Amino acid sequence: MSYRSRLKYGIFPAIITAVFILQGFSGKDQQFSRNIFNSLSPQDTIKKKVRWPGSFGLGRSAGQKYIDSLDIDVRPDGQGLPPGAGTVKQGQAIYLAKCLVCHTGKSSRGRASAAESPGPALITDSLSGARVKTIGNYWPYASTVYDYINRAMPYNAPGSLSPDEVYSLTAYLLYANKIIPADAVMNAKTLPRVKMPAEKMFVPDDRTGGAVIR
Amino acid sequence: MKFKSEEKQKARALQQKGASAEQITTTLQQKDAKAEQIVTTLQQKDASAEQIATTLQQKDASVQQIVTTLQQKGAGGEIAATSQQKSGTRLKKTQIPLFEFDTPQESGISLPAPNGSKISRRTLLAGMATAVVVLVQTSAGKAFQAAVPERELYDDPTKKLGPPPGKLGTRSPHEKLFKLPSGTSSRTPLQDLYGTITPSDLHFERNHAGVPAIDPDKYELLIHGMVEKPMIFKLADLKRFPSVTRICFLECSGNFRTGRETLSPQEICGLTSQTEWTGVMLSTLLREVGVKEKASWFLAEGSDAAVMTRSIPLSKGLDDAMIVYAQNGEAVRPEQGYPARLLLPGWEGNTSVKWIRRIELSDQPFMTREETSKYTEPVNGKYRQFSFTMDARSIITFPAYPAKVEKGWIEIRGIAWSGRGKIRAVEVSTDAGKSWKLADISGPVLDKAHTGFRYLWQWNGEETLIVSRAIDETGYTQPTYKQLQQARGAGGGYHYNPITAWIVKRDGQVLLNPDRA
């Protein structure tokens, strides 16, 4: 068989087969073709679930004790706050002992403030026009103060504070930002009632893509 | 016929080659003797190489002294401000080695590396400017190390046997690829990369209390809250579920810098990287625990020392969210969340919580620190919250500072990406935005992924501005700084994705146009 005729007889069946396959993909079996072409898409994996078992039987159920040992979050409505309480005075003492080493009360521009007061990133007395975001001018919920100190502070010993200590520090910082009075006591009932000045400043994201720049 | 004559020719050629093979064998035997001679010479040279190494160390120390003196003298103010960005630039300009030299110890040279590990004598020699270590092997199979001056080695690589196959690949000592670290983040060298996948060791980093050390055998993911059946999954469980692999970018939403001409893409927006991730769809796991009807959000919590948390709308969790355990073909690296992390394609990097240990379903957001006092941005006197999606952006990575170019044909290259889907087009201007041309994006164009673009340009040698802008499939066009400023009434903050313009100077030096235009 000549090279030319080989080409001739080889290519024709190939074209016919190709047409046949393409027809098969585009026409009769759309489900099949979709799976082939979208096999890398996560969406497709979700769709395939119809054929999955009710459960894969992997993992184990979590008991309440296990959940409680990890479930440390506190919501603005107070859910998650533990028993305990703290005062402004107690909070100031703990602040001096455990926080001042980092939150020195000196701003980056070298402006010194009283040694016993919190650092500039934590307090302010003005809601607008301030260059530094603080608890007083920027934090929308008091619960976040408790939650964050509890989970991440002090930086060199995270998670080491007792609920009473965290309530006390929260009280002190809210007082230092002129949000609660000096004699306020913070606990699971009083903390969710603290209204933060910055709450009204927050708006949800309104960007949607498309031509408009937001 | 054509075929047969060709075969005959081939046969003849083969016969001739047979003869030459014998000649080669003879030559090889002769060369073998020569090789042994070379080896002896090399051994002698080994001693001088070490001398050179020692001299270099001494010189290096003096360079550092000079640098330090210069810093103290010249840039007192700059140093006082402990700007990581600046220290990074200094490093680049002066080319200080990334490890500092100690006095050589008696037992050989042992040096502290940036990661705290020791650098061996061998590594040191290999990294030296004028000396490298090679394995030399004779035909008898005798192999040993010998140090040779670099110039001699690279004069003709075909005359020197290279090292045998090893356990781990290496980068060529000629390739200097480094992240640019600060106290809280580390940036990808976008200007040094090709294609769109970020090598795992160059993936950007942002963490809030360091990189935790997690034992994969003890790792557990708890899913609880508004679910039918709270469950714990071990790493092995996660790996047994149906897996998904996808490519997408991951970008920190605080990824914009400007202000001076000498900023590289790495410094301007190096907090974006791209990876092929593998893991299990979060929807697959949520199916196992059974989501209660009223659930609308979930909390994702990491097991780092900040126990970092973000609230995520459940709709994203059921859409394309994943729990990933692999990055570019291997286990996720510790800096990227080993052994498992959340991955929310197209969303600000902070929401893709690393080292994830807990997911709690809820009917409201938790208002954690990272979604209230951080990762919110000023917009017309208010603070925009839960701004998750990364808008479309692009940057020319070549030519870009610190590159210097020559007149003539230049392929302008860069990356474009959008958290809202695919890149539809990238436009390039070589006349400061007066006219725009479509760039070639014929490489892979994937959903929520860095997309490479190229534009062939003949530079006439005159000073000009070169600019790129991305257009995504929603029809969004990457804005200018001014457009963003006007729309938001703010000149910065998270989610700032303006067009980057590069000045090409007459001498070929490329600089960032720092004008907030």
C-alpha cells in the first residue's frame, strides 16, 4: 500500500469515528459529556452526590464534653460567655502585670502617655478623624473584646487567662475607652448589654462585580 | 519506493556508527586515564578552594560591616522606623547573603541559617561565588567530593561528570528566589516567577501568631453547632472522602503598596500566590453531619496560637469551599496550614483559615476580631464589613522594577485574576493609558485563578508608562487609584486593587509610577 493510499484509508475511518464520538457527546448522552468535560470542576463533584451513599461512614460522633473543650467563641448576644465576673480595678492590676509589656502606652510617634494607661491601639476618645483604630472608635461589639483576649492574649502566653481575668481586662479596656463607668462589673449578663459607639459605623459589602466600582 | 530507500540509508549509517562506536570505546579508555589525572589535580585544588572560601567569609563580614556603617551613617531616620519593607529593600540592593557568617569553628564551618538550622560546609561551598562542590567519579566507580573553582567547572560542563540522582531536587545556585518577610507576612517574588503556579516554598504567608507545629496523627476537625450530628474527622478520614483538585489564587485583602519608585511587584502586591490544591469539598463533610435548616453562617477556627477565627456565610461553604490537605502535589506546607486548612476560592485570604480545627454552624456571624477591627475598610465615612470577594486585578511582572530593559522587542508579561470568576480580557497600554490593546491570554484561563498575559511591544527607547488592566467575566474592569478613591472616599484600606503603572526610563530602568492617579 502506498503512503498516499494509507493516508486515504486511514483518515476516513478516523473522521467517521470522530464525528460519531462527537455526536455521542453532544446529542444522546448529555450527562456523560458533561461529566467528561467538567471533571475538574468542584461543582460537578457536588452534582455527583446523587450516586453517593447516604453516609461514607467516616469520622466519629462528637460528645458534648469534647465540644465544650474546644467551643470557646463568644457571640455579641452573649452566647458562649462563661460564668465569672471582673471589675475595672481588677482589670487595671492585671493589665499592668500582663499586658503593659507590649501595650506600653507609648505611640509609635513617641508620644508618651501615663504609664498605667493602655496603649494607643486600644484607647481613644474620638470616634471620627482618629488615625488609630481603637476599641473605642472602631470595635462594633463588646463581646469581641472578651473573645479576642480569651483566645489570643497575652501574646506570649495565649489562652492562659481565667474567665474572671478576661472579664476584668474587658471591663478595664471598656472603661479606659469611656464606654462603661468605673464601678461597672462585667459578667455574662452585663457584657452583652454594652453598646459600642462604632456599631453604627459598619455597613455590609455592596460590591457585586459588573461595571460599577465600589 | 521511498520507504525502502530510506531504510537502506539508515542501515548504512548504522554500520558506520558501529565502527565509530569502537573508536569511541578506545577514546573512552584513554580518557579514563586522563580522568584520574584530573581527579588528582582536583584534590590539590580542593585545598585552595577552601582557602578561597575562608577569604570570602572574611570579605563577606567586612561587606556587612560596611553595610551596617552605611545604614547608620546614611539612613538614620529610615532605620529608626522599623519598616520591614525597607529592610527588605536594603537586603536586595546590597545583596547581603541571607545567612550571617560566624567565625569558622574548628570542626569545619558551621553557620546559622535564617531558619535556625546549620549550614554545612558543603552547602556553604556550593553557594560560594567562586567555588562549588562536585562529585567526581572514575570509571572504576570511585566517587568522592572535590571543590573546584566555578569558572573552571562552568567553562565546559560536557567535560565534567555531574552529581548522581539525589533524594530531593534543588534550585540552581544561580537562581535567587526568596520571599520578602516582615513581622506578620512574607511576600511572593512575583517578578521572578514564570507561568501561574507559585512554587510551594515561595507561597506568601500571613499569620497572626506564628506557624503552629501540628502532629498529623493527632489532628482532628470538629464540626458542630446547628447540625444533626456533631462529628470529628481525623486527617485520615478527610483523605478517604471523595477528593477534588483545583487551581486557584489566594490573596490577602491587604495587598497594596505604593509611595516610591523603587517598589517591585513583590513589594506592591506579593501577598498573592497560586496553588493546585487537593482536598475534600466542605459540602461533602456538611452532608455527613447534616446541616439544620436555620443555619446560615459558620465559624472557622484555626489551631494556631491566635486560635484565629472567621465567620463565613454557609452559602460559600456549600458552594466551592474545600478542606484541603495537599498543595502542588504534596502535603500542605506548615506555613500554608498543615495538615489541613479551609480554602475559599476567590475570597480574601484571611477567611481561608489555616490549621483548621473547628467549624461551628450558626444562624448569625460571630463578630470575631478579624471581621470587625480588622479586614474591614473605610467607604464613604462608614466601615465596610464582610467584604469577602477579591475584585479583579492585574500586574505587569516584566518589565517591572528592578528590571532594566533594552530597546527593541519586549514581551510584556504579567498575571491577572478575579475572585468573581474567570478573566475575560487583559488590556495593555504602552503610552500611559492613551490607547489600550488586548493582551494574549491564551494560556490556561481558570475560574478564580492567576491568568498569564503577554503583549509583544517594540520599545523605541523613549520614556513611557506601561500599564495593564484586568477585565473579568462579570464585566468588571480593574479601576485606577483615583477611581477607587472617588468611589470609596478613601485612599487605601483593604481590597485596594488599582492599576499599576511602570515608568520605562530612557536608560532602560523600570520604576514604579508612584503617582496616586
